Amino acid sequence: MRPGPDSPPASPRKPHGKQACIISLRLSYSLRTRRVRLFPK
């Protein structure tokens, strides 16, 4: 998650970096929607 030299945009060690980022974004979005459903304003 931290944009440093450890995770360059084209890392040969992590071919699924973009996919993992998308999955994490979807997880965070689902958690947010679930939280909103559980605790409506």
C-alpha cells in the first residue's frame, strides 16, 4: 500500500500487483457498504 521503492509500477516479483490492488479496493468497498447497511445514518 505504501508507494516506495519496494513496489515499483512494473515489478517482476509481483505480476499480480494490479489484481491484488483491485481486490483490496473491492474488499474495502464491500466493507464500507456493509458498514453503511449495518449502521445507517
